[in-house]
Amino acid sequence: MSHKKYIATPSRTKDILSKYHFKFKKSLGQNFLIDVNILENIIHHAGIDQASGVIEIGPGIGALTEQLAIHADKVLAFEIDQRLLPVLKDTLSDYDNVQIIHQDILEANVSEAIQTHFKADQPVHVVANLPYYITTPILMKLLHDNLPVDSLTVMIQKEVAQRMAAEPNSKSYGSLTIAVQYYTEAHVAMTVPKTAFMPQPNVDSSILKLVKRAEPPVQVDDEEAFFALVRASFAQRRKTLRNNLTTYYKDTYDKETISSLLEKADIDGTRRGESLSMAEFANLANVFTRQ
Ligand code: SAM
């Protein structure tokens, strides 16, 4: 076989797009990767090897899928855009370890798909260049579904990656940080320039790696109540914790009760939400739940 260029190059991508008269749909977050070095970095950070099963979200024309097919045992990719199915069939025809599922990832039963398509004891990883318009809903769905995966390595908007991997007392720290870090250990692996994409997005991107935790790092009596309290604590970032909680619980507790519950949890009500660790939020939520 003559040497063929990878899909993730500007010239091959342009050829594929013109062959199929493909027009990008902005509403589907279609920004395709055209830099093989970036893809190799993603695969390296994801810890993919020949034993790995991979779930990909949004294969596009197959830039990342191709590299995953080369480095992993099997790739299962969910793509919402029907127009891409014949394209993928063509661009990935050399790889027999890729399966494309035409489905909205938000509607998919990914756990069932993992059981059906991968070996029972196979390490499975999620790897994706996510559509930016639904990054958070996709990640929160995959985390809530408690998928049997080891890690999730995703290209997302830089600012959102920073929020997911943030430390307390930083501008980026918020309820999204807690929601993500309750399920995973999160870190930003690298930032990626706009020039790696076609078309170029308006925002910078980062590769975020999330490693699933075996157990949550804190014990909470009621997860829903815990996440609700965390969200309430950040409702108005400049307000004190006591004021945010008083507003949120106004139909349930008066100001004095809120103050006494904060005292019981040993937390100064004049602090701001961004100064509380996850352990402090868990303790506070448990005091409220047990009230
Ligand atoms: N993986 C390709 C790459 O890196 O070049 C394309 C990435 S592009 C940022 C996002 C892809 O996700 C597009 O192919 C888009 O059609 C697809 N997509 C958008 N929303 C989706 C959804 N809800 N479920 C599955 N795929 C979706």
C-alpha cells in the first residue's frame, strides 16, 4: 500500500471535506483537529495502549479515531451527524477495530455499549475532542452514569478545563469543580492553540484528564443535598457563605438557624464559598441533612 497521509493534516482534511462537499455545522461544535502531534499527546496523556478499549464522542471525519485505532485495541465512537457516516466509512476503511454508532451521546446507554463491545476485564477509557457547546452536560452525564471506565481525557475549552481542575481559593473554583472532583481526580495536561483546528474556534483549548476515583473523597449523607448546598454557596460569588445559604434556604431555615448550623460545622459564615474545601462542604452538608 502506498504511503497515505493521516486524516489529521490540513491537506488531507481539505481533500475529504471537498470530496463530500461537507459544510461544518457550527451548532454541532464541529472543529476538526488537523495536527497529528496534538493527537499523539492526547493519546499519550490518556494512557492508551494496545490493550485499551476506547469510547470516543464525536469522531467527525475520523482524525482522532484513526490515531486511536492505531494505538488501541478497539474504538467505539458515537457521532450525532448522519452526514459523517459515509465519510467515516471511507476514511477509516483501513481499520477493522473501529465501530461507529450513530447516536446523540446524551441519549446513549454507554454502560450497556461498553458491556456489549469490550472484553469483560479490558481497561476502557473515554477520549474525545468534545463539541464545546455541550462539554459540561456530556461530562456530567458520563460521571453520573458511573461508567465502568478508568479515565476520561478530553479536549475542551481552556476556561472550562481550568474550572474542572481548580483548587480552592482560586477564581476558577466553583460548583463545577466540586461536581467533577467528587467523581474524579482532574488535571489539565496541556493547552492547545487554535491553529490545531479547522475551522479555528474562537476560544483556546486544553486537554483535561479525569481519572475515576474508586470512592468519593468525602462521605456525604445525601448527594443531591450536598450538590445543592455547594451550588447555593457559589450563587453569588462576592456574597458571604451565610448570605448565600440564607437566600437558598429561606423557606426552610431562618437566619439564626443557618448561623447555628454553620457554627456546628465549625465554619465561619463570613467566609466565601470559594474558600471551602470539598471536605468542609461535605461536613456542612451533613450538618444540614442531619438537622
Ligand atoms: N473528533 C473529531 C476531531 O477531533 O477532529 C471531531 C471533533 S468536533 C470538536 C465534535 C464532534 O462531535 C463533531 O463531529 C460533531 O458532529 C459531534 N457531536 C456534536 N454533538 C454530539 C452529540 N450530542 N453526540 C455525539 N456527537 C456529537
